[in-house]
Amino acid sequence: MKKSMLMLLCVFSITTIMAQKVDFEEYDLNNGLHVVLHQDNSAPVVTTAVMYHVGAKDENPERTGFAHFFEHLLFEGTENIKRGEWFKIVTSNGGKNNANTTDDRTYYYEVFPSNSLELGLWMEAERMLHPVINQIGVDTQNEVVKEEKRLRVDNAPYGSFLAQIKKNLFTKHPYRWATIGSMDHLDASTLEEFQAFNKKFYIPNNAVLVVTGDINIEDTKKMIDKYYSDIPKGTPIKKETFIEDDITETLTGEYHDPNIKIPAIMTAYRTPSMKTRDSRVLDLISTILSDGKSSRLYKKMVDVKKEALQVGAFNVSLEDYGMYVIYGLPLGETTTDTLLKDIDEEIVKLQTELISEKEFQKLKNKFENDFVSSNSNVEGIAHSLANYYMLYGDINLINTEIDIYNSITREEIKAAANKYLKPNQRLVFNYLPKEEEKK
């Protein structure tokens, strides 16, 4: 009886969590800054976040790496925050902060005790209005970025694999270069170029400010008006559209990485924008193929046949296009050609057979759980609200995107596999040890 009651309570708890809706209020300031507020007084914590619609794709092809560089540079200081004081101010007030950059956007945020809400708002306003961009800051962050590249790319096993795939999969779109960019480009850049990049992109009408957590809506609006309403509107940004030619025959390539001993086989397909329904169907396909030890590729190639050390599939969702990547690392004497053959067999199964009802239900359960987890705290909600507004153009997806996933049918999964995972529409890439040529 106790066991049954416990199970009933668990089911009730999950259902309650699933039913929760994220309420928010949004409005625009006269300078074009979009503001989103979400009140949750369950814990004395607030998140202040700003997302700018600038990423690696907005860079000059001869000056790649600027967006990521600014992720670091805009912590250097402002007219009212001395150089080196940013992180001290945050930690001394019981907070934490970070930033990250993608091909499409740059995101800055702070998490503070709620009594420091005004501090968080002031700091992000300072970053937007009064950044100090001088030579000492540029030189300092140049070394920081170089060290990051050495650690994460140059000296990391398989650290260049995504950059190599992008380079081979795109020929016209700026997605063709790595987010971290070229160190030679950064070295060649002048201070005036960095200042011009800031003036163009880090403006209120190219940003969204999100505040979530233990706030009073009206008081927060007054603070936002105090710190942000006088920030001048920037020149409207005109974004260029890049259209890639269709891939009609298999692309091939290889790269030799001095940091690895085990080769890898990689296949990549150019896919549609993250905003499309098909991109979400491809998310489901990734889970079917490689999410967890019961997934199809893992079970077949790692568990049963013991021919792969590692295998995976993932959908890289981007604003303009996407990339669907499948990879495998051989075990023992297994060749990469054998791995590719087995990967292709699983794709053919998706193209010719409907997944079972049992597997389909398991898939939906996982996505519901992931959706709830991503919005389980005010920090996650802030990121979701910014992302849905800025990149999807539909902020209410924070409440409705799971409905899209739940409405996808088994037939759509089969259709998407046939439409996008064709052997003549992909890149087959051999990622090899430095001293070893492909056999």
C-alpha cells in the first residue's frame, strides 16, 4: 500500500511540474531594447541577462573570432567599473556570472541574491553603455583567447572536429568558420576595428534584457527605466542572407590531428534552421540513434558488436541552417569503413521502418523531462526566454515547444530521415592521427 501511494505521489508530482506555465511580461524601451520579466518568488534569487544578436556569423571573413573575443573583452571594465573589478564585485555580493558565444548570438548573465537585483541591472547597463575598449584590454584578452584555443582546440583530442566539419559543409555562409575564429585575424586587427564592432552590434536595439526570479515587477521596471532608457539607440543592423547550394553528391575530406591515436569517422548533413519543425524531428532522431546505452547505435556498435569505442549522433541547431553529425571511433582492429557501414544500416532502418510505439513513447517521455529540466530554475528560464525571443522570434515557445515535439508522429520521423539523411547529400570525413594516413 505504501509503495502504491508513493508511486501515486510521484506521478502527481511529475504531472504538476509538467503543467507549470512560465508567465512573463515583455515590452520595449524607446531605444529598441526588448525587456522580458518573469517573477518567481519561491527563492531569494534573481538572474539578470542580456543577449545580443551577434555571433560568429556576423564577422568579416578576414576578421573572424570577434564575437567570441568580445565575450571576454566586455568583462575588462567600464567607465564606472575599474579594470579587473567586474568579477570581484559579483562575488563579493554573493553572485556568479558568465557569458557564452555561438554562431548566432552572445549571452551575458549574472545570478545574485534578490537584494542585489539593482546591482545586476546596473552592471549590464554599464557593459552596454560605457565599455572601456582600449589597447591594454585588447592585448590582455588576445592572450586569454589564444590560451583558450590552445587548451580547447589545438591541444585537445578531437578538438578541431566541428571546425573541420563546418569548413567542409558550408562554402558561402559564415557558419563555415569556427566560433573561436582565427588568431591571425585577431592579431592583425586594430583597436579601431574592435571599437567599431562594439559600436555596431552591442546596442540596445540589437539586444534583449531578461530579468527572472524574486522580483517585484513594478519596482524592476523603474530600475530598468533608470539605467537603460537613456542608452542611445544604435544604427539599425542590416543582416545579409547567405544561401548555400544544395549538396547533390557525397563530399569527402580528412584532417590529421596530432593529439589523437584513434581515428574517427564522421558524417555530416546540412539541415534546416532551428526554427523549423523538421529540425525538431531531427532532434528526436538523434535521441533514437545515440542517447544512452539503450539507443540504437550504442547498443549495436558498442554493446553487442563491440566494434566502436564511442559512437554518437547530434543535431547542431542554428538560426539559418543546421548540421546533423554522426561519428564513431573504432575499437581494436575495426576499420572506420565498418563503422560507417553499420551507421548507414541504422539510418536505412529509420528510412524504411516506423519506430515502435514503445520506443516512441520513451522518446516523448525523455523530451518532456528535458524540457522541464531546462526551465527548472530562474537561470534556465532566463536563457530560454532570451533564446526564444532572439533566435526563434516566438518567446512563448518556452511554454509551447514541448507541444510541437509531442505532436511529431512516427511517420514524420521516417520522412525526415529520408529527406535529410541521404548518402549523396552529406560529408564523409576521416579524422585521423597525425602520423597515420587513411588505409
